[in-house]
Amino acid sequence: MSAPSELRIEGLRAAVKGRQILQGIDLTVRSGEVHAVMGPNGSGKSTLSHVLMGKPGYEITGGRALLDGVDLLALAPWERSRAGLFLAMQYPIEVPGVALVDVLEASFAAMGHDASLVPSSVRAEAERIGFDDKLLGRALNVDLSGGEKKRNETVQLAVLRPRIAILDELDSGLDVDALRACARRIESMTQADGLGVLAITHYSRLLTELKPDVVHILAKGRIQRTGGPELAEELERTGYADYVDEEPAAEPAKARVLDPSAHPAASGAAFGDAFADPFADPLA
Amino acid sequence: MVPLSTLTPELARTLPGPSWLVERRVAAAAALERRALPSTDEEVWRYSRIADLELDDFAPVTGPVPSLPDAAVLPAGARAALDAVPERAAAVVVVDGAVVHVEHGDELRAGGVTVGRLAGAGAGAEALGAVTGEPADLFVAHNDAGTRDPVLIDVPAGTAVAGPVVVVSWVTADAVEVNDRLVVRVGEAAEVTVLDWQGSDDVSALCLPVVELDVAAAAHLRYLSVQERGPQVWQIASQVSRVGRDATLVSVQAALGGSYARCRADCRLVGRGATGNLSAIYFGERDQMLDFRTFQEHVAPDTTSNLLFKGAVSDTSQSVYTGLIKVDKAARGTNAFQTNRNLKLSDGAWAESVPNLEIENNDVRCSHASTVGPVDDDQRFYLESRGVPPEVAERLIVLGFFREVLDQFPVPQVAPLLRDRIDARLGRRARQEQES
């Protein structure tokens, strides 16, 4: 194992199109640690991952992020990768006509590593998490299922061997077997290679496989609480009600409208009436 | 009347060949006097650089054609093009409009396959112009009048030619007009693959090539053209095809060269169940303009056409794509698709894309799509987040964009060459950006 690493986030603030999303994040992840960042929708979880990796479209309005003392926010995304940061994306991008191996070889070459090691490393890592060999030849993420995309992200993570990995909703779209395979691979990297993990997730599902050392609750752009694994269990029981201004009623309502028979107007009243008053609750 | 060019009936009479060919040229030259230069007011010339053309700057190549076999040393570029496809079935090299080299195996000859000079072939008179018919524009008419030494590939019914037939057209002379003509006839249920490589030295020439592709019932023709003219060349090309009952034409163009280089492709599906698959890749750099006009004409019922043109423009280069799917009244059961995608790699570059439909039958499935835009930011970020520097990420994405067509090349061994050519252009671009 190489010397321990540290991702130190201090007072990080960021805005999108003038709207402040991150209101000052403080967080430190060290080699071998797994930190979970949990939070309700719209709390700024994905923004945090994007800002750390340098996705265009975000304005840093304060604070800093250091990886082993290197100011990440001053670097281009590929330089952040070279500095040892990796982001497993929530929605991995399809890149038509570009093979996984070509990308990783280009990355190795840019880092001054021996690119000829890439194909065998990719094959070994794919086998390790049950990612079908046949899929390796496909263009990046093109015609892959949600679960296959996440396995693909995990293969890349394992081949690139970063110091710190951010997992943005790694569990979304993953079936139980894939989740276990990916989580175990990452867990083993924390132990064998001292990988530090910042796992961003809405549900505690991931954390039954990838055991967190620290759990943070992110809401309204701030870390509201930090605790041990028991905090995730508590959230499982109570939900995020304590961390949002009000129950997010909009979502269940949308789901009910999808079933036309549940709509009161469906029982006989003309649909036109339901929309006569734009402020009337159609479900009342 | 102001003469359009030096291609007069008197000059046409001096061009070599049998009397039927000479008379045909003279008649075509006489008809030229009644034609005017097109203008950008016509839809099919809109956006083009036709107004910049000075026909009188170029003199048609004249003089006798060499006797064959000729031991003449081929221009280095033409030799390299031949060498790119070592396992070829046959080959013809045309230099400045004259056939100078023919390779034609005994086995093919015994099978009745013609590859070589059209003028001396028994079927020559019947084949020349059979597909083009009335010239579509002034430049096809020019070719009729000035074609010096047309080439014929004639595959008799039921014959499958193994390996590609390679035609290399090379230009070495300055200030000339070159009217290359290639006629490919594929008999019933016959099969052949043709590679048409168009190049030149760094000369200022006007190239007006015409290609006729005649695909008889149940036949298969796979045609690949590689346009790699020098940076000063003006090219106005025409490709006309006729596809018969249950026959298939696959036509792929790769266009990189020229100052202004245009190709008009007319694909006529005249037999029931005919299929025409047309695709192209193009990459413009510096101030060149690459200009494509396509016509998918569904004449017979149950015909299918698929078109996929993908291009990129860098520096201050420009590209034009305009395409028409035309479905005749009789062409029920037509499937016609047309897709044109363009990557704009520099602020100063410009791409025009105008797809069109003209449908006279209700029982059809048609779609068209066109896009012009820069390299996708999300794709670039994804690759960069894996540690790939931006200029390398862009190269990978652009090469990936072209791969869809490169993977369909009828002569697969040419695909890596074109990929390398494009990669070299991307590399030059990246270096320039670093320096500036």
C-alpha cells in the first residue's frame, strides 16, 4: 500500500445558474475509509460529486477541496483524475464508437503508465465482478443496461486505481447480485489498496454491502449530521422527514395521477371541471 | 455566346478512341454550347462555391492515350493506393484521364469479367451513359464531351468476383480539366466490390468525374470511393446508380481532399425489392468546402434506401449536405431513411444540413434526421474524468463518431487508413491549438 491519502473538503460552496446549491460542505475522507453521504432528493448530493470532479456548469462560490494537499478545484477534470480522484457516475454517459480499452489506454498513457497492461487488467477486473466479456468490446455504455453500466464504472475504477473514489448513486439501476459484486470489489480495494470512498446514496441498500465507517446526512446544501453506521439504520426507519421543510407530497401525487381510475374525475365528472380552477387540488 | 470553356466540338474531335466514342463526345460538346454555368439560385447549388469557378482556367487534357501494357512508373500516390489493397481481384490506374495500367487475372478474363478500357470493350458503346441518361448538370455534360479514356468494369450474370476491383484515378498536371468516367455493370445475380480511389499530386486541377453504377436484378454491388485530391483541386463529381429487382447497392464515400469538392449522388431504385445503402464520412480542414447532394429515388414498389452521412468540419472549413427522398406514385411499400450528422470542431467552421422528402404514395415508411453541433460536453467530461486529456478525449470521440461508417466499409482494409488520415488531421489541429 502506498502512503495514505486524504481528501479534505472545506467550506465548499457552489451554485448553478446563480442558484446556491452547496452551502458550505466540510468533509474529510482518508485512505481505507468509507464515508456515506445520504440525503433526500435535491439536497445537493450529485452537485457535490460533480463539483469535486470538475463537471462544467457549476460555479464555485467558496471553500476548497484538497487531495493530498493538491487544490483540486484549480485543476481540469483529467488532472483531478491524475491526482487520484475517480467519479463513478450516476448516469454513465454513452460514447458511441469509443471502446473502454481505448479510453483507459489513453488515460494510462497520459499518466505515464504502461498502457499495454490495460487489456489484461480490464479482462481480470471484468471477470472479478461478473461483467460479461462480450460487453467489453462495445462502445462505452452504448446498449448497456443500467446494471451493466454500473459494473462498467466499477471495472474502470478498479483498473485506474484512484486514491479516492466518489460513488454517485452506484446502487441505482443495479440488481442485487451486481450490487453485491460491485460493492465487494470496492470494499476489497479499501482494504488492499487503501482506497478512500465517498459513497453518495439516497437509500441504505448500498451500505449493507459496502460498510460505511462514517455516515453524513446532507440536506439543503449542508452536512446536517455525522455519525456511525447506526445513522443509516436510523434513516431507514425514519426517512428524511426531519431534514426537509415538509413532506415531499408532489411525488406520490404524481404516481396516483398515472392511474386514471384513481382520479376523481374518472368516476363520472367531466375532466374539464377538474381543470377549471388551476389552483384546485384535482385529488381533493 | 460567351464560351463556357475550351471544351469545344473541335477539341472533342481530337480526343482518342473509336469513332462511335468520338462522335458521342463531339455531339456532347456541341450541346454544351447551349448550357450555362449553374448558380446558387438553384436549390441543388445553394450554399456551393460554384460562383467562384472559372472554367476557362482549366484546359481539357488531350493527346493520345498510352498503349498497354505500359511499363510507366506510376505516380507515388497512385502506387500507394494500389499497395493499400494487396489482395485485389483486378486494378486499373488512370493518370490525367488516361488508363496507364491494368491488372486483370486470366481467371477473371476467362469468366467474362471486363476490367479496363471501355473504348475497346465489346459492351462499351452500350454501357457508356446507360445509367446517367440525360446529363443531370453541366459537369456531367462536360464529362460526356471530354472523357478521354473511360473505364469499364463489367461482371456477367451469375459471376461473383472474389476480392475488390481497384480503380485509382490520379492527377499530376496543373491547370487541367480531367473528366474521369467509370462505368460499373453488374449482371443478374452477380457480385462485385469496387474501390474507387481518387487522388492527385498537389496541383490546381478541375476534376469532373462521373461514376455509373448499374446493378441488375438480384445482383450485389459494394462500391467505396476515397476522395483524397490535393488541397488545390476543385472536384465536381456525379455518381449515378440504377438498382434492379431484389438487387443491393452499398455505396460508401470517404471525402477528405480538395479545395472545393462536391459529389452529387443519384440512387434510383427501379426494380421491385431493390435496396440502396448510401453512406459517407467527410472531414473538412483549413478553408476547404465539402459538398454533398443526394437523391434517393424510389421508383419501384417495396424498395428500401438507407442513408447515413457523417462529417466533421474544423478550422474554417465548410460542409453542405442536402438530400431528397423521392417516392414515386408506384413505389408503395417504400422504406426510406436519411440521416446526416455533423460535428463542428471550431467556431469558424460551418456545416449546412438540409434533408427533404417528396412522397407521392401513402404506403411508405420514411424518416430523416439531421444534426449539426460541437463535440458533446458530457461525453468529453466523461472521458476526462477517466484521466484522458481534453485533446485526446476529443480525438477519441470524433473517431468514435466516424466508426459507425468505417465499420461498414465494403473494403475493410481501407478503414484503418482513413481512420489514420482523420486522426492525423485531428492531431494537427490539436498541435495548432497548443501553439496558439
